[in-house]
Amino acid sequence: MASSRPTPDAGIRRRPKDRKAQIARASAEAFSRFGYHAVSMEAIASRVGISATALYRHYPSKYDLFRDAVLALGEQLVGCTAFADGAQPGAETLQRLTSAITDTALANRESGGLYRWEARFLRGDDQATLNGQMRTVNRRIQLSLLAVRPELSSRQLWMLSSSMLSVIGSIVDHHAKLPAAHIRVVLNEIAAAISAADVPDLSTGSATERQRRGPAGVDPSKYEALLTESVRLFNRKGYRDTTMEEIAAAIGMPTSGIYRYITGKNDILAAIYRRAADRLSSEASSILGAVRDPEEALTGLIDAYVKRSFDHPELAYVYYTERVNMAPADQKILRNLQRATVESWVRLLTEIRTDWTVGQARFAVHAAMALVIDVGRLVHYDNSVESRVAVSRLLDLTLLGRYRLRATLPAR
């Protein structure tokens, strides 16, 4: 009769060999989805299927876990482009770089928002390390760009490499579905078009040729002032670190007075987003109602979107960085509003770009919207005709695949 006595190893749960990798993946996805402040060590431990005590044996604090997750993503970008150091700079290497970065972005789509939007919470030397990683990736792209286009200045190279990375990185900003092969095609096509873009050297030009954006005046309406000053503070300090007392002081009223308009800080965030979405929708309706030609309508939407982003740069950044702090119901409303805006662009784009599927057009529209934010930040939202036209032309290439005809520059 066979013995039923358990073997010495029976019942013992052995730690998986890839436990560290499991923790890294789970933490990166959690921080990316919910934001740094909203994630706890206990929540990450639960995702991995271990106790918080076990997690603390690997990482002494949430910040240590967060730092390693962000820098690991940056290191993947450095690693996937390392071949360029031993390759001949030029068009072929540039194409290989684009493909490698796209593949890495696709592999990390659920966690890429961590380095894209949450990395602002890195401290001191850790932020410097991430900046160094991104400089390495940009320099590798720029070296091949320069081999193909030796006339480019350093500033132009930075605009082009940053724009190419923005297009690829845009896939972490939304949840549109498409087979990976189709995503690669559209992103690589857009990146190639941007690599050939004619962009101005915005470091040149006299002060009189540029319209510097000064601080906008506070709206006399207390409610409008409340929204205006809140978004400025959220942009500068972050939603979590901005207090109601600071908001009240910015608009010159006691803290108790704010509650005549809203019930809490989360209401302010929701109101800011809804107001912006309503105005964008109204603007789009006016353009679409007045223009019948699809290309003319789409370019009208492009110019209006760029102008609004440069007029109110804090809002665009706060939208991407702080939306994780909204209540779930408000997040759903915001997603529906954004989806309606994107789909109005997609409908026009598919009439113009018959070579793209609806899904590919959707990824292109998201890439265009990301470009406005990323290039705008690169030029510090210098609200000049030159800057706005430069960004609009990049969007032309992203969506149309070519430049539109421009009779005159838009009014300042």
C-alpha cells in the first residue's frame, strides 16, 4: 500500500523566481493608472498576491518602489535604442530607432503613463537620472536626424526628436484598441513625416517679433476666478498639494466663502474639465457648422485647438496629470466628452486619409493632441505666431501627411 505521508516539500509555497519583476510590473501599472498619491504599498502587495510585510522586504518605502518603476521604464528606452551607438547614423538607423521605441511603448502601454505624467514626483538626483535617460534617447535620434539633415540647428533637432517621441508616447494617454501591427504602421508613418518637417529655430527673432504670454487677468466673476486660480495652482503645485486656503487667498476671499460655490476641491477639478470640454465642443460645432469641406474643417479644428492650448497652457497639462484625482463618475463624463471630440476629428480625417482605417485615424488624432502638449511645453508655450504655426504645421503632417497651403499667417 502506497504511503500517504506528504513529502517534505508538500504545502510549502515557494517564492516565484520572477517576484521582483512581478512587483515592478504591478507597481508601474498601478502608479500609471491611479497616480502616485492614490496608490498604497498594501494595494500593490495585493496585486502581486503577497502581504505588505513581504513587499517591504523588497522596498523600504512607496517612493523607493515608485522611483525604481519610473527609472526602469526609462532604462528600457535607453536599452532598446543602444544599438544606435554602434550603427551608422542615417535614415535606416532612424527608422530602426522609431520601430524599437514603438515596440517598447506597446509593451509598456499599461504603465507608460507613469514615466510620462507621474515622473514629476521624482526627487533630486532621481529626476536628474530620468532626465539623463531621456537625453540619451533624444541624442541617439538626433544623431541620425543630423546625418540626414545636416542643416538643422540644435533647437530644431530637439523639437523634431521630442515630437517623434511624443507621437509614439501618445499611445499611453488613451485606451483605443487596434492590432499592434496596425498601430506600428500609423505611428511609424507619422514619425517619419515629422522627421522630415521644416521647423523654425524658435531661439531666433527679436522680442518685438514675439508676443510673450503674460499672466492672464483674473476674471471678475468670483466663480470664474475660482476656476482660473485653481488650475494655475494645480499646474504649479499639483492637485494633492494645493490647499483650499491657498485657492481662497489667490482669489481674495476667506476659505469659508469658497463653499458658496462648490462643496470641495474635487468639485473644482470636475468643473474645470467640464467647462473646458464644453467650450471645446462649442468651438468645434461652430467650425463644423460653417465649413463643409472636410480638410478645411479639420485644419480649422487644428488651429483652434492649438490656439486654445497656447492661451490656456495650464489646463492642458492639468488635464493629463490630475484626471486620476477625479471621482469615478466625473472621470466617466470626462472620457465621454473627450471621446466625442476625438471622434469628430476622426470622421473628418477618414474622409481625407482613405488609406487609414478608422482605428488608425483615431490613434493619429490622439498623437496630434499629445503633440500640442509636448511641443508646447518644449517651447514654454511662447504664445507667438511663429510658435503656434510651427505646432499647427506639425499637426498637419501628423494628420494630413503633408502641409496645407497657407496664404497668410494667422493674426497675432
